[in-house]
Amino acid sequence: MTNKKLELLKQIEKDIYVCSLESTFLEDAKSCAIHEAIEELEKQRWTPVSEELPKENEYIKDVCKYYLIQDEYGDMHVAHLSSVGWIPMDSLKAIGDEVIAWMPLPQPYKAESEDEE
């Protein structure tokens, strides 16, 4: 999703909030749903390395935290950030090309259980 669409969603969220000051339950529910959608989209957006970098050597349960990164040529890699640079998942050597943006990997697939239906 583009930043323009994300900004539009944020504006809609503000408009709903203003309208819901004399709120009904339905308006609160709509506002909450849009807020959750915005939070999810912000997690999925590319972050330019010029704006921010993730934490170096971050681990989750003894496993390096990996990100989807894009280099200056448009190639994408799954890598983690160490003190020596971006290390691809399939290598011990840092990426030599300039990394221009990164984003968190999506959550792993989980099949819906029959209990939830």
C-alpha cells in the first residue's frame, strides 16, 4: 500500500474520531477497526535506511531477527543487521551493495482451526 493510501486512512480515522465524540458503539467500532488497519499497514511498509535502522544483532528466542531488504539495484534479500552490516540468511558475508530500505518479515502462515469457524 502506498503512503498516500496510508495517509488517507489516517485522515478517515481522524474524521471518524471527530464524528464519534457524540459517539455510538458502532462509530467506536469503526474507528477501532480503522486504527488496527493503520497499525498493520505501518508494520508492512518499507523503511528507508536513511530514516531508521532496526536494532543490530536482535534475537527472538535465540534466532536472529530477519528483515526483507532491498539494495540499490532493486534486488531483495532476507537478512539480519549485525555490527558489520546486513548479513543474508544464506551467507556469512555482509552484503556489499548499498541497502536502501528494509521492512519486517510478515507473520508466518497459520491455518485457521475449525474451532474458530
